Amino acid sequence: MTQLNSQTTALNTLKTDFTNLSNAVDAVTTAMGASAFNVDVSDPTTVSAAVSDGAMQGNYSIQVDSLGGYSTAMSSDTGNTKVTDPTTQNISAATNYTLHVGTSSYSITPSSDTLYDLADAINSSAAGVQATVVNLGSPSSPDYRLSLQNSQLGTATVDLDANTTNSSGNPVSATVMTQGVGGSLASYQVNGSTEVATSASRTVTIAPGLDVTMLDTTPSGQPTSITLTRQSETIGSALQSFVTAYNTAQTDVEAQRGTSGGALSGQNIVYELQDALNQIATYDQPGSAISSLSDLGITFDPTTFQMDFDDTGFLSAAFSNMDGIASFLGDGTSSGFLLTATNAMSSVEDPTQGSLPNAIADNQTEINNDNNRVATEQAQINVMQTNLINQMDAADALISSMEQQYTVVSSLFQAMDATSTSITGTPTNVLA
């Protein structure tokens, strides 16, 4: 049991080490993602830029020709009920409406007959239309109307029909809006191209991982430039943490190896963990400008099995070939060092297939089995002890009974002796 408990301690230590190493790999992956980029926009009044995973370092530009427009509509002042209190009144007595957006139609059923609830029902629908309640009257004589605006740029108009029944009980639908105003698509040009692109949104993806929101038009021939550069400091810091976590894991794995190793010496789990560490340390990309960890300033000592990170070496590589570093490291899902490291960590940590969780589970099973055996044997001992005590109690009771019988017999013979003496005058030793 002592050996098993020592193995539990060693396994838990290694689990912590490899969890930290896995987190360090994830941190490098994050550092290579959107957070690693510095975004510089030459004219922030015309566009804003947002970076996501998959972006590439480089120079981009966009010329905004038109911001486009949204289709709008306002409830009519004729044929509708004049609303002075939108919390108690509505523009129509209808309980159901049909919202038209271009060629699509949506059923709208307010929770109550108020203008506020009609606007809420439209906003909660899947139509993508923004409804607001506005006052076109004065503070002393309010005139509340329903205002609609399509959430997509373009010419698709918006309209709203009130569904009622006539005196004959037949369904009747009639618009409650004035004639709507159509919008237009946004238009722009990317990186000096003469091809004009259009969009139903003012936020467009002009490159993988680079979304641009158009805020204003740009003068013809004067596009706004957007420069993406990777921040080497963020990546370098993540690599340093990775090296530290690797060395800790390697030290604790090495402590379990050899004739003088720890409680896990000779077990498969030690070799499986070492194999995962070897996959990380020996990864390379032959023929690439950045082909190994050493090109990033990470060296490996084959005698101590420890890594060392040279920040100066990394910064030199980053300055001369950041694209090569990005290609070597990859993204953790499709290629590169990070994919290999992520897979290696998964083989160790996966909850169902990982070598460490399985080793910990097997160790706990052995402990449970030993505990069960101890419990069974203790129960048997307890039964034997109980039986022995019962037997001793029975023996004590028998001895006590025999002593009582002896006392009675002895008393009887003493009485007989006394009787004989009284008759003959001479004591007789009856027991003789």
C-alpha cells in the first residue's frame, strides 16, 4: 500500500507538470493568433479594423466609395389610431401583423395591444428589422409613430400589414406604414483593385482574419491603409514560459527513470511521457527558413534533457523572418510545431485516451482493490474474534456452573459428616 501511495503522489505531480506544459503550448498558440497583432489604421475616422485568428502580417488598404443606406419606413398618420401614450395605445386594433422585408414575410404577434409591445415583437422576430417608437408631435401634443429600419444595407424595402377582419368576418390586411424609403449597398475597393465590391453590411472581411468597419467615405484615390504586424514580445514571452514548463516536466519524468528512480520506475507511463516530450523537442521542418526550435533561440541539451531559451536569438529571427516563424509554429490545428505539441499533449492528457488519466485510474483501482481486500480480511478477523469471545464466554459460563455444582456437592458431604458425628460421637471422614 505504501508503494501504491507513493505512485499516486508521483502521478499527481506529473499530471500537474503536463497540465502546465499543455497550458504553455496553448499560450503560444494564443500568442500566434489575433492577440499577437498590432493594428495600425492610417485614418481611424474612415475605417476601424478587427483582427481574428488566421490573419497574416502585411499591408492592406481600402477605399470606401459609399457607406450605403438602410431601408426605412414610418407608420402613417392617416388610417391609423393616433397614439399619445405608447404604453396603453396602438396604431391599430389588430392582434396580428405581417412584416415584409423585401420578398420575405414574417408573422408578428405582440404580447398586448400597445405600440411598445408591437415594436418589441418586431425586434424579437427573425426579420432583422429594428423597430423604434418616436414622437413626431410636440411634448404637449405627442404623436407617437412606429419607425422601422432594415438591419441590412440595400434596396429591400420594409412594410407592415395589420391583419383584421371586415364586417363579413373575412380577413383583411392593410399596411400601417407610409411608403418606405429604399436603401443601397455599401461599395469599396481593396488594395488598389479597380474592382468595386458591394456589401449589405458596413463591416466586411477584406482578408482572412481581418474585418474592417466602414465609418466614412474616403477621397477618391486616397485609400485608408491598414498595417498588421506581429508583436514579437508576446510570442517570446509565451515561448519562455513553454521552455520553463517543459524543463519542469522533463526533470520530474527523469526522476522516475533508472535503477534509482522513483515509485514509477520501470512502468510504461514513464516511457509514454518521455516519448511525448521527445516529439516536442525533436520537431523540425526540413527545407524551411525556420526549420527547428534552435532557429527560434530554443536549444536542447542532450545530456541534461533541458531546454534553454535565448531571447536575443528569437528577436533576431523575428526581425528577419517573422513569416517563417509563423509558418514553423503553425496554428495548433492544421500544421506546424504547435500541431505536433498539441497532439503530444492530447496523447498524455485526453480524459478518455490519455496515458496519464489511464495510469492514475489504474493506480486508483489497485488501491481500491487493496483496500477491499484489507476490508474483507478485517471483516473475517472480526468474525473470528467475535466467535472466540462467544466461545470463551460459554466456557466461563460452564466453569461457573461446575463451580456451583461443586459447592453444592461439598455442602452435601459436609452435612453428611455432621450427621454421622452426632450419631456415633466420632467424626467420620466421609470423603475418605
